[in-house]
Amino acid sequence: MKKHIIIGSGPAGLVAAEKIKELVPEDEVKIVTKESCFPYSPAVLPHLLSGKGNQETFWSRNETHFKKLGVVFERGREVMKIEPDQSRISFADGGSATYDRLLIASGSEGVAPPIQGLEEVGFVSFHTLEDYQRLLQLLEGRENVTILGAGMIGMELAAALTERNHQVRVIEMENRLLPLYFEEGASALIKEVFSDKGVEILTGRKVVKVEGGFGRINVICADGEPLKTDLLLTCTGVKARTTFLQDSGIKLNQGVVVDQRMQTSKEGVFAAGDVAEALSFKKKERGLNPILFTALAQGKIAGENMAGLKSEYKGWIPLNVFRFFGNMAASVGASGAEGEEYDVMEEIQQASRKFRKLVFSDGRLEGATFINEDINPGLFWQIIERQLDLRKYRDLLFKRPAEMSTWLIHEHERGKSN
């Protein structure tokens, strides 16, 4: 019987724990987390803020689940140090534990931008349940909110706060919204929707200084114009949570470097989820891909290998879905790819605010972007992952994306079973 310890209670850690118990139920599995609550999905927090989420179903797992599974779940235990050569971890409370297999699934944390005066005026980041609870308190009696950063979290917050009847301003240093997720055409359509809802969008603006305090903040951009706000939120990016690994001897870069088995540079130590730096699907780059879909896939592979199987991770493929004011935008794969080797099909319907774009290379789908199309983004992820030859079907896939994506996956499955 082996002893497995999982650091972190996010999706990657939970899936790994469940996979280990499925394959080797006699093994001991323990999850340790610095948070004082049961597992939840940070992606749900903006929906709770808007009033659309249900706090009763907020928790992804509870005590009954862990008892039934036979997994020990320890809350409020922050890991301070890992000693792989001794197979030991040390906690902030002075305790320690040993393991046979270790999974680092510590996730990510918000990064405050280097802006003069930011620490003095007081600001709110938004990444954890504690951040959400603090923001709820600070919103009382404050009408105007400024958000720094127009990434996914920033724009989800902008939508949620607008639905709570706050006056919202978003400031983004890049020249478009959601620059890591959507190209210019799609981003422009999304911006129109937010502007129509009364959200002030300032792109291509760099904040250099903030002054004042909660309720009376001046935000100063590089052009010198002061912008007044009651509350300041920073959503300018996240980083892998690796501080406790600095002296571990485990290879680190942007995150914890892993191989195709999700194993780190130390035997018996694995990593998955937002903290893991893995190869992309095309093996062209190594990097972080902090999305739910990737965390689930990596957690599964890590769990299988910790349980003794020899499973390989095929690599991450970006998949992003953004729902806002009754609209839906999705990007999959290399949706912004450009160059002579790519064949791009694109259509914008301005009146209905619909957008579709497919990117092909050698007859295979490389990326896709949709706004307000009735499609399942997961099917397009599968089409890319399975490298289907679409030379006969590309025009039909573009004209009828919902029906053709379903048919293509169905036919591929049928071919595999014959």
C-alpha cells in the first residue's frame, strides 16, 4: 500500500485523488490545502457576485464525498517546504508528513501590477473565496468601480458588477479586450456589447500611478489624465503558486516543469493544473495553460501514473468560453494563428453580433473562434485533438458548424468501433 499526498484542492488535485482511489483503492490518499474551506471552483465566483450563482451548489466536493471515497481532506494546512530526497513535506503549523507519491496541484495566484501608490491606496484582487467575500463588503455604498486588466477574470467581473448596477470602467494596456483569448474582430464585437451596457472601456492605456484611498481613488494613466473611482480591482494576470518549491530542487520555470507523464524532475513527484508547465499539443512550446479543461486532463494523467499506470499527456490545447450579458464567445486552439501556412475562413454578422472563424493547416483544423453561435466548443477541441482530415468537409464545417462538428465526431467514433 502506497501513501499519496496531493497539495491543493482544485480540479486537478481532486481528479487525481479520485483516479488513484479508482485504480488502487487500498492506497492512502490525502489532500492538503491552505484554504479553510471545502473545494470550490474560482470560475464560479463572478457568477455568485452577479447574483446568478447558487451558493448551495458552489462547493464542488463536501465532507460526505471524501469519506465515501476514502480520501483524507485536511483544510487550513499550508505547505511551506518540500524535500523530495526525504519524501517529506513541512507545514506552516510546524507539522510534517511523508509520502510515496506526491502531486503538486497548488494552482495559481493573482499578480499585482507594478504601479506607483498601489499598495498605499488599497486595492482588491479577485482569485479566491476570501477575495470574493472582501469585495462584497467593500462594494457596499460604492458606485464606481475601476478594473485594471481586460483578461477573462477582469471582463467577467465587469459583467457581474454591471448586473449589480455599479458603474464600471475597464482599463487595458493592450489595444483590445481579452488579448490572450480573442483576435481583433471578435474582441471588437465583445467591446460593443459591453459599451452598450454602459461599461467604459479604455484600451491602449497604461496606468502609472494611483492616489488616495478606498472611496476616493485617482487613477493616473501615462497620458496624465486622472480618472476618479470609488474602488480599484486588479485583474492583470496570474502566476503559478511555486514559492514553497524554491529550495526543493524541483525544476521550475514559469511553473513546475513536467514531462508527458506529468512527473517533475524528481522521481515520484508530479504536478498538474495551473502550476504545471507542460508541452502543448503540437509540442511547439512549453507553458502554462490555466483553464479547467487542462486541469482535469492533467489531473487524470497524473493520477493514473501515481497509481502505477504508464499514461502520457498529449499536450494542452487552449479552450476558452466567455459568457456575458446573454452572449457567448469561445476560442479553441490556435485561433489567432497567422501566416502563409494557414488557411483562414472568417465571417462577421455585425447586426446580430455573430462571429465565426476557422483556421486550417494541411486540411486539419488548428483553431476556431465563435461568438453567439450555437456550437459546442468541446467538439471543436476534439476535432483539433484527433487531427481529423477535413479537406472534404471544411466548407460545410464553416457554413454549418454545429451540425458538422457533431457529425464529424460521431463518424470518427463509429470508424474507431468498426
